[in-house]
Amino acid sequence: MRIVLVGGGVIGLSIAREFHKLGYETVILDKNKLGKGASWVAGGMLAPQSEGLKPGIFLDFCLESRNMYEKFAREIEIDTGMDVGYWKSGIFCPAFSIEEKEKLLSNLETYKNIGLSGKWIDRSDLENIYPSLGEDIIGGVLYPDDAQVDNRLLMEALTHYCNINNIKYYENTKVDSILTENGRFKAVKSGDLYVDGDICIICAGAWSGELADIPVFPIKGEMAAVDVKREDIDKVFFSSKAYLIPRKDYSRLVIGATEEKVGFKDGNTVKGTLQLLDGLLKTFPHMINRNLQELWFGYRPATPDLEPIIGESNIKGLYYATGHHRNGILLAPITAKVIVDLIHKNKKSKYLEAFSYERFNQ
């Protein structure tokens, strides 16, 4: 059986790896270089609690994937001999006002009531840890089970997995259309290239809505990176001003991320860059003289309810694994498991009904 994956980001490559381990022939097509699309320009946070997700099926989905991540990361490292920068650093959510404190404490109480960990830390205790702290920070909530992975190292490792296992892929190959015959998937077309298969999975991120009749659209985000020192920050800081992600080796501090509904408008803007740097300086003003390493941008694949579309389409043999919005990196392990279990075992997870495309047709 041949599996055709349209999209070679973290979702597509994670699914391809699982199918390869089961002995399936897998072919990947990507409009960019493999692994160098939206997943390359992400932040890598594994942050369902820090994001403030409400109790329900989507939070369950995110927590299950977060709990899978250490094993997921270690297995990829064993398979490839490459570090992916997984770090259970914990994520701290600072409050810049009384209103933010009340909201954070409300979230904390909600999570404690369903058995999740977290704690409030006063400013006085924070001042003993960090050399400088924005004057408006009054404290914050630490979620020790939230974590991060270096998304660029992860993408390099997953791409290397494809290379060392001879998984076939086409780079810089934009799929023009999905071909069907008698209500069943037949092939994908890119220019004069036709790739046929038994199964096709659309995991093309923000571009998925151009290939199928599903409501997936881009939300642009701008990001930056600066030099960082080990004594500056020892965990991710996630706030209303910005999120600050120190990499495990302290080679850089990633700053994100703006959100704009501007379609696929490219480029970093003055406005976006100022917003990111202002968020950094409102959190750690002493970093004003640090060198700026890089500016970049990307497109989150959003849906109307900001939850993913996963599972079967109305065309036999055509499946979706897209629309993960801010959580594509986080949700790669669980999405791969749900899709592979469905196709390989006909095992229907509870998540398939929750994240079916059909919810938008009701």
C-alpha cells in the first residue's frame, strides 16, 4: 500500500515515520524544501496549560500529546543519532496587571481541579532568581509540566530519518490538485508530475484549504531571536506581551509571536518587530543591548474554531491532518498516532469525531 502525504512539515513527517515503521511505502510532496516550511519557523512550545486552554476534548488532545513527547523525542534521537532539543523546562506565565493575575489564578484553579500541576510565584520570589524583571510584573504562574522542543532540530532529524530510510519525497513541488475516480482518491498532480497511491493525507498546513474544501486559512506570525546568557532565563516565559523561549544550549532566545489575518502577505514589518522587542524589554529590560540574531515569519494553519481537522474526508482514501493553528509541533505525536491507527488498524479514536471536517457543515 502506498501512502501519499501532501505536506512535509512536522505533521507530515511524523506520520510518514510511523507508516514507514509499519512497512508502508510512503511518498511526500512539499511546496518548500522538506521540513523548511511553517514547522521550521515555529517556536516549539509544548504549552497546553500556559496557553490557557479550557477543559474539554481539545485540552485532552493536547495533554495526551504533551505526555507522549519525551518518548517521541527520544525515539527520534535514537533513530537518527540527532538531538531534537526536547526540554521539560517548565513555562512561566507572568502577570503584568491585577486583571492578568486574576485570570491566571482562575486558570490555575481550574487546572488543579482536574489534577494538573502549577503554582503562583510572587514578584519578591522572582527577584531572587532573575537579574532584572520588568517593573510591571507582579508575579506569575509556573506550569512545570509544560515544555519545549527545538523545532528546527526536530525538523532536521525528521528529514534525516527520511533520507537514511530512503523515504521518497519531492521538494519544491506544489500540488495543483487531488485527482479522484468514482469517489475515490487516485493521485496528486503537480504540473506534469502525477503521484498515485492508495491513501492520500493532506497535511499542508495553512495551504490545505487550497487543496480541499475545508476552512483552513493562514494567520501570520512574526518572530525574532537574540543572544541570551544562561543566567538571564531558565525556562520559557509566556505572557500577553510576548513569549520568550531560551533554547536548551542557550545559543539563542526565540521571541514570538504576532498574529495577523493578512493572508499570505510575506515579510517582517517594523510594527511586528517593535512589538516583539517591546515584549522582551517589558519582561527583561536588561537585554536591551543584546545582539539581534534573526527575524522571520510564518503562517499558522487556522480553522474557524482554532482546532484541527483530522480524519476521513468525503472521498474514499483521502484524509486530513491539518489546521493545528498554534499547536502543530505539540500535536505531532498524537496526530500521527490517531491517523496511523485509523488507516492501519481501522481504530477510531474519540478525537476523530471531535475534529472531523463535518463539524463545519452542520
